[in-house]
Amino acid sequence: MSALSWLNTEAFTAFGQQIKWSDMIGNVIGLAALALGWRRSVLTWPAQLLSGVILVGAYASAQLSGGVGKQLLVIGVAVWGWRQWTRGRRQAQDGSVAVRFATWRERAGLAAAAVLGTLAVGGLFTLYPSLSWSPWADAYIFVGTLVAMVAQARGLVEFWFAWLLVDIVGVPLAFRSDLAFSGIVYVIYFALVLWGMRDWWLRSRGSAKPVLEGAAA
């Protein structure tokens, strides 16, 4: 049995839900990545990259093309974000990555990208039903995750708000897709996102010029 085949086998059953190894391991690493992001640690990016690699298999087994695409984007953006935080950043006084609120122009850009991206991807999934059994929810999560990670790479507090919006749809979709562990983890994500949002919010107010070098203000 290959490693990929093993990862997509059942780990255990809980409350009538089958838990797959790929779903469980990938999401545990994803939780660690979110916690590291909360602490503004550069290690959040390699953790997100590894989580994405493992979860590709989980979403492929559930026939959620949007989920697979989302994880491929996670991998790509994680590489970019890792580079942003290690080579082109301005650090806070404690040596961590500085954070800030987005400008209104940046917020408008993120919102427009989310809406147009969801319409485009959802339309594609609707035209080709074999790509996803839940095209609009799948597209929403796909695009929302990309927007959240781009905002995180730029050190924007709004990245936490984007994750909250992704969670609202991600929890029910995960349970309906037989990815119960993903659903449970999304609930935990929700709590971590609230704590992380508060931490970044407070730190952005205490930073004089918390702008990432190489990123537009």
C-alpha cells in the first residue's frame, strides 16, 4: 500500500463518522499553522505548506475539486508568504512580523477579488458538475482561502475576518462531504481565529509603522 493510499484509509469512527488519516493529520498540522500565524511566527508557512500537501489527498477522495484546488493554492501561497515574511518584512520590536490594518483601497480590492473569483470558479464548477457536487460552496471556500492567505502574507489584520467567513461555509460542507475531522477542526479554527484576531488587532494599534517591506500600503 502506497503512502497516499494509506492516508486515505479510515483511522477510526466517531459518532457515526469515518475519520480518514489524511483528513486528521492534515488538519492537525493546519491547526498548528494557524496558531503559529497567531504568534506571527514564520513557521506558519512551512506548516501550511505541509498541511496543504496532505489535504490534497483528502479532498480528492471526497471528489471536491474546489477543495483540491484550494489546497494547491495553499501550497503556492505558502511558498510566497514564507518568502514575504523571511526576506521582505519589517519586524516588530519583539522580533516578530509586524501587522497592520488594510487601507480602504486594499479592502475593496480583496472584497472584489473574493466576489469575482467566487462567481468565476462557481460558474466553472456549475458548467462541469463532475468537478464538484457542491459548486458554489466549494468555490466560495476555494476563493476565500486564497484571499485570506494573501492578506496574511501581507500582514493584514483583515485576514482573520476572511477566515471567519470561510469557516461559516466550511463547517457544514465538510460534514456533508464525509470529512468529519475537517468539520470539527473548522469549529476549533473559529475559536483560534477570534483569539488571533484580537491579538493582531491590539498589536496593529501599538505599532508605529507596521508595514511589510515590499508590500504596498
